[in-house]
Amino acid sequence: MVSEFRQEMDMLKCREINDLHHAKDAYLNVVMGNVYNTKFTKDPLNFIKSGERYSMKLFKKNQDGKESGLLTGIVKRGDTIAWNSETSFDIVRRMMSKNSIRYVRYTYKRKGGFFDQMPERKKAGLVQRKKGLVTEKYGGYNNTTAACFSLVKYKNDVIIIPIENMYLKLYETDTAFRIKYSAVQLKDILTSEIDIKGISFPFENRIIKINTLIEVDGFRCNIVQKSNKGRTLVVSSAESLIVDKKMNDYIKKVSAYLEKSEKGKKFSPALYSGLNADDNTKLFDLLCSKISNKPFSSVLQKIGNKIQNKREDFLKLELKEQLLFLSNMILLFKTGRSTGCDLKLIGESGQAGVITLNSTLTKIGGRQIIRIIDQSPTGLFEKKSVNLLEL
């Protein structure tokens, strides 16, 4: 029903731009569900017994040209009006045009493997294969999994440290172990000896779960994982890319072509496809404008400048190469993305745009306000922490 409604009303969704289509689909399901529930009642058998004529089609024309689809008139039962074609279409269009949607990601403690399953050759810094088997002699396991994180203050520095899966239970329940474990993590992050007397926990024993929302000078992002032995936090954007309907439809054409042609390997864009170099240039310039302004400029300004400086290189690409590059460039804005984007077509990295933060928050240059934001499941209620840089 929702798919048919979107097609007929020219409200096609484009998953590549943002994730707001989930909320809009939910809204349309409520609208259509209310129409069908009112038309056919909670027990469709009662409706069939009544002998009323009906059509399951939302939009339909008879042979004489008369409209007889479900949404072409008034759907009512008793005093309840679920749909009026004269007013309801405008209401739905107005609601679907809104992008003030609460974006919330589920927070959790990561489970699963403790580390890479294959042991590595002898070296320091690995997890022992068995108790007493020093890794410098017997080797061990690498890439321990961070189940979640914790906020620690050491002297004048505020640091978010990873809590590895195998130590999570002890960390949460044993205060002495928490201090000792934090000292080990701080030594790896700060690369210096740690005096445990200088360790404190501003939020006490609170755990920072995976996908916890943080706000860095107005830019919202979710903590995803650790990197570089905990010295770096990999985050994903929680800011949605918004474009107008015309550009939304063009991006959908680009995505559809790349999917059907297996990224241009099977066939080139047809003349009637609506894909052309002029519109590609307009989309390129629009994305460059987006990446150069708030909120995206807070974290993507560096790669944005590189892309803008390669504008002439983009214009020299073949049509299908331009389409492939634009598809990859749009991924820079995708919410929930924690991996890099392939920008090699203009001579940049194949893993560009990974958003990272120094886990030592007080060493992040040029930042004034960093807060943790706790959201309700619906996103309607939020609670912001104090500025972490002022702890």
C-alpha cells in the first residue's frame, strides 16, 4: 500500500541520502492502516457480509474514465472520516515534506569475540594465550574488542577509555579493578607512566555504550568503536543530509543506474535516462556547499577542501565515472557510516572521510564544547551532560 501510494503521489524515497525515510514510511503506514481499518473494519468478514462494493486499489479508473480507487473519494464509517480526497492529499504532502525528524540510534554493550581468533607471533602488547605465557615469548591475541567506554579524568586531561569485553563485568562491579584497569588503558593512550592517585571518575561508574550520542560544537555523532589502541574514537554522523525534491529524484536516478549496471560495468547511461554532465556538476557543487557549511564542516572540512580543489578533475571524468564518484561522495554524509569512502577517481584516498576524535578530549584542538546526550527511545526527550572540557 505504502509503495503504491509513494509511486502514485511522486514521493519516491532515496535510501542513499539519509535514513529519514524510515520515519516517513512509518507515518504513511499509520495513514494507510487507518484508511483500511475504517473501510473494512477490524473484522473484514463483516464488511464482506454487508455486500458493499469495494476495490483494493488505491487509485483506479473505470473504463468510462470515472475514478473508483480507495483514495479517490471519502473513506468513512459512521462519524469517523479516515480519508477525504479534497483535503487529505495536501495534509500528507505537507507532513512528508518535513525533515524535522528525531534521529536516534540504539545504544548497547557490544558482545561477541574477545579478540582476533588467530594468535600472532611473539611481541609485546598482546593478550596472553594462557595465564603465565608471556606474549614476548609465546605470542598471543591482538585487536581486543571494546564492549563499551568510560569517562576518566587523569590530572587535567579528560579521556574516554575503551572497556574490553573480557573485563567489562569486573570493571562495573569492582572499584579497585576499575582504577587498575583504567591506569593500564591510560598508559597506552597517553604513552606515559600513570600515577593511580591522579585517576578519578567524573561520572562515577557510568558506562558509555556503543552508539552513545555526543555533541562536538553543535555537530552530533555516535561513538562506534576504538582505534589505534584506544587513542582514537571512531564516530558516525548523526546529522542528516537534506536536499530538495528535484535533487532527491536525481540522486535516486543515479543510484538506480549504478545498481542495475553493477556500477557501470554492464552498460553506460542511456540518453533517455535523465543522467547528464550538467546535472552531475550541479549535484557536485551542492554537495561541496553542504560539506563547507555547518553542521558537516565541523568534521568534514578537510576532505571537503580537497574535493573542491579537484573540481576540474571531476569535470574531466566520463559520465559513468562522475556518477560513481557522486555516489561515493554522498556516502560522506550518510548517518551511521563508520568506514571510509572511495574517492580515488579524483586522486584522493580510497578510505576517505572516516570521522575520528582524539580519545583525550582535552587535546582536541579548536573545540569549545563537547557533551554527552542521553536520548529517550523516541528522541522526544534529551538530557545533556555538562561540558566535558570543563570537568
